[in-house]
Amino acid sequence: MLHRFQHEKGWLFQFRKEILRYTFLSITAVLFAVIFFTANSYSKEIFDEKTPIVISDDFSLSSTDLENDTDQIFVGFLPSWSIAQKAQVHPEYLDQIIYFGLGISDSGELMKFNKDNIALVEWTYFLSDSFSELKAEAKKTDTKILIAIKNFDNESIDTLISSESNRKRAIYNITTLVNEYQLDGVNIDFEYFTRSDFPTMKYYNLFLTDLSLELKKQNPHAILSVDINASAVYQDNAYDIVKIGDVVDHIIVMGYDYHVPSSSYAGPVSPINADGDEPNLTKTIESLKGRIDPKKVILVLPLYGYEWQTYTKDEGSRVIPQTGALASYKRVRELIAAREDLSISYDKLSQSPRIVYTQNGLIKQIYYDDEKSLATKFQFISEHELGGMGLWALGYEGNYIEPWKLIKDIRTTK
């Protein structure tokens, strides 16, 4: 949703600047060593199967606490910047890893190089030794590797899908990429941000239908999934949920960013329930009932939260404008370990933890997800008999293994 776009425009662009700066300070051989060398990044870590996950003094989780539909699949989104940071990934606990991702232009060309013919970061890490090694590990456990094809610009999306020649070019380039690099499928992440009078729905249906037909023609087992943000589930302006459900293998509901950095009030990023008419996961999933097969729905949850400077320490306090920022799982854990003056509470309505602290006289609040809230939401997914669950994004946990232990417990529960 907005988080992906904001991250692309923020951290990733800053990262690109750092890469360019490093280029001027390093010889070419050293640069390629940094990009392609992997210091055993994807070595498997053995977890103690008898040890419960301990989140707080009043909460612990062992595999016996979880109920899991063994037919459900588990998906992890792996962005290029996580590969750059040598994120630890354990494909044995995932059914799908979706590499995020390559952009696509309004003419249907995959965005691999910039105007100076220099490889973009996303393309560089897709070709890296690190990702190749991960694909090899994934093959051993029959974990499927998909690639996300992304476009976050309304006008560009409309130009692409409304032209028959552009659609055909896009489909050819996507299927060629899948075949050339022996991928298991494609994830389409076209994020339409505003309502418009343009017949986007009609053309998007055509694009997905033709893409599905061509993918399945070349490989009947190829997977096609589509990302839908929570607001689109309600609006149905650009996305015909019923038609998309008929065409694709999975609809991936991005179950986060119910509050964002620019929100006027601090609040949970991924609330199960909320007061009044506030959007929440329950309303999102309930709105899909009778429209698509729930087994096609994969609900993806965040490994991050947001941090704001607020006027008061109260729940739902007004936010001081332009102070919102991403707080990854790693950031939150490090903050908790470093400070003794934090106030941590747990909101049972939204099933989300909240941190309040003061820094240099300024009040800070973080709403985020931890093992307790994620476990509760995974149970929510099972109770609604959805097709699967997932996380955005692998790597946000840093070196903390608790999210992986949680995934392992869920996957091994009978």
C-alpha cells in the first residue's frame, strides 16, 4: 500500500544515493564484491522445538497454542533492499517468496536500467549471487519464487493497460522473464491511489485475463497473484474484486497501513477491530465474503509499525504534522532494549501493542506488531478460513529470530 511507495521514495532512493557515492569511492571490483558477495546469508538456523516463544511476562506461545489449517500457504515478501542488507531468509518455512520487485513502464517495458544504461538496484539484486543462492535453497524445499511487477502511478497504469499493444508488450516481457529465470510465477502490484472516472477496472481485467492465459499456456503450474490494498477492497473503483478472483490464483490483501505516517491521529497499523466506522481487518475480510473464494485470499501482515511525535500520551492522540516515520520490527526491539523509560501497553480491540516514551522533551508513540499480535492475527486468518498468510517484509526483523520461530510453530502445528 502507501508504505511500499513511501519506502521506495524514501529509504530506497536514499540507499541508491549511498550506492552511487560508494561507487565514486571504490573501484569497480570492490563494488561488485559488495553487491554480489554473500557471507553465508541464507544459512539455516536450527530452532529449539521445545522452547516456547516468550514475548512478555504474561504471554508465551508454544506450538500447542496454535491452530493451523495445513492447507494454508505462507508468503514472504523480500524487497531488494533486504537482499542488500543480507537479510536472513529461511525458505523451509515459506511456501512462496515474492521478490519485490521490478517496475514496469507505461509502454510495457520492465524497468531494469536507468537512462544512462546503469542497472537499477532492483535488477542488480535480482541478478545477485545472494538471490541466486536463495533460489537454490528454495528449490530444495519446494518453496516457490515469484517476482513482483510494480507500478504506483495512476496515469502510467492507465496508459499501460488501456493500450492493446502496451498490454501485449508487458505480457510478453513478463512471461519471458519468468521463463528465462525459471521463476514460479508473478505477483502484480499495481497500486491505484485515488478514484477516477477512467475505466481502469475494465482494462485491468483485460490485462490480468490475458496475462493469466499466457502464463498458464506456457506453464500450467505458474502462479499469478495480485496485491490489493485495504481501501480498494471497499471502493472497487480500480479493482473488480469478483473478476480478479476468477482470474488469479491468489488475491493478496495488504492488511496494513490503516494508519500511515501522514495520519492526523496515532493508531494501529494493522487493527483486527476498531471503534466506530474506522477501517480494520475484520471489516476488510468481511467485505470479501460472497465475492471471492476465501481460499484465494492471502492476508499479509506487517513486520513494522509507525512512530509519531504526538501532542499527548493518550491513545489516538493527535499527531504533530510531518513527524511520522517507519519503525521496523528491528527498530522497535532495539528501542525496547535500549530504554528503561518506555511505557508499553496492549490494545485488545485492535490487538496491537503501543509504545510511549519521551525524547528531549518530545512525546513519541509507536504502534507496531509483535509476536503476540501477529499470532493473534494468524489465528484470525485461520478462523476466517483464508487461503494463507504472509509478512511484509522479510528483513525488517533484522537478526531477531522470534518472527521465524513463530512461523515455524505455525507451520509445524498439526
